[in-house]
Amino acid sequence: MRTFLVTTFCALLLETALVAAEVGKPSPALTIQRVNGPALQLSQYKGKVVAFVFIDTECPHCQRLTGLLNTIIKQFEGKPLQVVACAMNPQAPQRLPLFTQQFQPAFPVGYCTREQVYAYTGFSEASGKPFYVPHMVFLDRRGIVRGDYPGESDFMQKPDTNIPAKLDELLKAGTTSVAAGKQTTSPRP
């Protein structure tokens, strides 16, 4: 019985690893639930560059990033760009209406379970490292992952310059983008 459980667990880990977002590969499917509106699929934005961010509605960094993304969207008005946020805190369904009212995102914000987020990003609690938010993923127009930046990464330390630069790079690259980016760093002190 123990061998069966270990084998099943390893198969589950392998399956999760195969569907995790990986730079240079197609984005895995992800359904983002909405409080007031239909669920979103990342795949529905093919043809656009996607800036996708995992947030916690109670996180001050995520709240500030929401305002910054509103400003960035204005800079890229008229471009094939979609920003989407996914809250992953356990109370997100209850707290999203107040978050939306208070921070007025100019882009869709929904929620996913922590398990869905971990599966999408390939994060494992077994690593012993925390999952820092905001965590950004960038997709090119074909739905290929072109950047995956955890909250503790150098990229997220300067979002006001790094996000517009990444978006500009992906928008200029069109559908033949080969630009990639994946950063992992040690947690903030």
C-alpha cells in the first residue's frame, strides 16, 4: 500500500510539474473566478500581450501595484495588451468587492485557490520558501510565457520601470518573440 501511495504522489508531482508555467512554453490553462461576472481564461487573451499578476487583497505591495498597473495601462492605451489580476488569499471572494471599490483596478481582477496558483507557477511548499506576492507572469501574443517574476525578485523591486520595459519589449516583438525572463532570488531580508 505504501508503495502505491508513494508512486501516486510522485505521479501527481510530475503531472503538476508538467503543467506549471515555464518560460518559453505555452501558458498552462488557468480559470480565474470572478465575484461579479463570468470566469476568465488566460487563453481568451491570445493575440494580446498579457501581464498577469497573483495578488493578496490585503497585501500593501499588491495594493500599490494595482495603482501602478492602472497608470501603466494608460501608457499603453490602444496597444494589444491585457492586464489581469488573480487574488489568492483565502478570503478573496469576500474581500474583492471592497478591494475593487477601494483601488479601482482598470483591469479584470478575480480569484483562484492557493493550490491552483501553486500548480500554475510550479511552486512547492516543500521547498520551505514562502510564496511572495505580487508575483507577475508575462505572456506574448501567442500565449507563450515570456517572464515569471516572484515577488522577491529584482524585477519586482522596480516595477515602475521594469513592467513598462517588459511590456514594450513584448509588444515590439510581435508574435515572434523569443525574449525570455525568469528570476528567482532569495527572499527579502
